[in-house]
Amino acid sequence: MISKQFGRLVPALTIAAALLFSPMAVAETWRITSLDWQPYSGSNLEDQGKSIALLRTILARHNIELIVEFYPWKRAQKLAGTHKYVGYFPAWPEEVTKGFLPSLPVDWSTIGVMTYKGSNLAWESIDKLYEKNKVVTIKTYVYPMEIEKAMKRFPGNVINSPDEALCSKMLGKKRAKAAITDPNVMLYNAKKEGIKNIEILKNNIQKKELVIAFRDDDINRQRLKFLNEILTED
């Protein structure tokens, strides 16, 4: 009787061990914060945006579930510092704040100069743009150094917008001669708001990495190392 019971038990233990040590069993969930920054990320978008979808696909290959919560950008960054979250995404490297560590690029965005049709604005340089014109930027963003320096040199020509939607409205109503943001984001918002007079003046001033900002602790350093390895492989 004992041998028969043991014979039945061995296969059961083998299966249990196989499940325990299988990739599916060691899978985990990464919870991150994000912002509505369409088309890259958005609570109202299919797959929550192209960058979120890309990250989710990459992690799913390794049996990692991704959960995304959307907030205004500053709140998203603050909440990501709590132990509930792995970090925040998508961020430019300049937006990785103290207490966080940047990953390798998961996706890419661009920074460009937008204007309204008929503005007769000609592209020269960032400095010349700010020297001669009112320029809208998003006040919650940390821009690349070249742009930040120009904003400090010509503060009287800097107009801060709280978000991308208002930025597109301000430019469409000609309250500024130009705006600096990701052209894809500006054009998405312009289309959503029915604004038809916005165009690209200078595309791709910089190509910008979109990284995960990992909260800096022992577990997340391991996650960061793992993600960077699979991003390099992919």
C-alpha cells in the first residue's frame, strides 16, 4: 500500500517541482506610473500607447506582467518613489530625478519646433528662436540642456503651458510664435482639439531616449540590470 501511494506521489511531486521552477512560476508583476502623453502613453489609447505597448511586449516575453497607472506627470514621478511601484515611464533621461535610475532606451521620441501656418518663421537656432520670439514649453518637462539654457537667457520670451493640450491651443491661437515639444504629441493634441493650423518648423532637433526611471533600491537594481540585458538582446 505504501509503495503504491509513494508511486502515485512521485509524479505529483515532479509536476509540482516543475511548476515551481518553471518560468511562469517565477514571473512577477511590474507596476509603474505614467502620464497621458499620446501617442506614446495614454489611459484612453488602445494598448495604453505605443511606448507602453512596446514595453509590455518586451516584458511579456519573459513572463513579466506590466500594470500602468496614469497621473499628471509630477504626481506620477512622486508616487513612483513609493514601494508600490517599480518606477515611472516614459521619461527622457533628463527627467530621471534623484532617487531613480535610468534604463537603456525602451523607445524613442523626438524634440522639434512647432509653429502655426503663415507665421513666416524661419529656423536658425534655438538661441535665435528664443531671442526673437515667444515660445511655449511644457512647464513640467525637463528639457535638454541647450533648450534650458536658452530659456534662462531669454526668460521674457518663455511661455509655460501646464500640459500639451493647452500648448497646442495657445499655438493655434497665435499666442506664441513657436512651441518646443515632441511633434507627434503636438499633432496628436491638435487633431484631437480640431486645431488645423499647426505645422512642424524644425523636426528632430534631438532624438530622445524614452527610459524607465527605476526607484533606486536593491530589488530594482536587479530589475534594471535584467531589463538592460534583454533590451540589448532585442
